[in-house]
Amino acid sequence: MKTLILSLILSLVAFGQDVTNTIYWASQPEAVQVLNTLPDSKKPQKAEELAKEGYRIDVPIMVWGWDAFKVMKVRKDYGYTWVPSALMPNISIAPGITMFGSTPYDPNSPPSGSIKVSTDAKDYPTIAKPDEIKVDTTPVGPQSIGNLYLTTPGDTLPADSVVSEPRGKFVKRVKAGPFGSWAYWEKL
């Protein structure tokens, strides 16, 4: 019996680990993780709100509560390398199919804001709360409107970065739209 258990453990280590719901949800930003604890009736509204804020929402997993591994496995088996997140246009032609007058699915060119399809746990690193970043020159540009500020040229900090500077504390927001993604800073 001990030999069987040891061989099972070694096989998991040798071949890597598949994504589980726990691993999947731990890899999501804190704001998105809330969806995993909400009652089903409140998930659609909160998911829409988060998607409008620029978060990637995977509707079958995050809103409908489907198993992360099973969803990703089926997508992978059908040839998907990416899928649209909530509020993005649906894929009109499945991978490997061509149809006159329509754009074929391109597995090598995921649009900005899409969701990577993977069953490998390594593709789902745990998200730690972002530390406040100290910078010499601020990536926060001039005020745009209200508590929103423009980015400066060369700003490469990731979404949800928190920066402190003389004007206050700011969090970077990144939004995806039909013409690509854009970034701005929100004063906290």
C-alpha cells in the first residue's frame, strides 16, 4: 500500500500538477476572488461590475461556478489557447474551422484582455497582495478628471500596482477595449 501511494505521489511530481479550483482562485486578484464567496444570485452583477473595471472575468468558472480544470480541459481539447473574458465579443469560428467571409480563430494571437487556456497549475501563480512601490520618478502623470490621473511615458508597472508619491497613494488600473488596452492611475 505504501508503495502505491508513493508511486502516485511521484507520478504527480514527475508530470506536474493540474489546476484545481483552489489554485485557480488563489491566482485571481483579490477583487475577483470575492466572486468565489458570493451567493449565485449576486455573482452576475458583481462580475459585470468587475469586468467594467478592467478585470478578466471567466464567466463559466467565476459566475456559473463550473470546475476550473474541467472547463480548461474541454477548451484545450477543442483547440482553444485563449478565450474571451466577459464583455469581449464571442469567438465566431471554432479553432481549425474556416468559413468564407469570417475571421478564423488565431491561437497564436490572443487579444488584449483574453483568458489563457491552460490546465497546468504553473500557469496560475498565487497572487500576493501588491506591496507599495517606492519610485524615484513617478509614473503618475497629470490629473485627468476627478481622482483619475494619466500615466507617464515609459510606465511599465503592472495593473493593481500601488505607488506613493507626494500627491498621495495611487493604484494603477488597466482597461481593455475594442482598440486595445489603456492604463490610468486612480488616487486612493
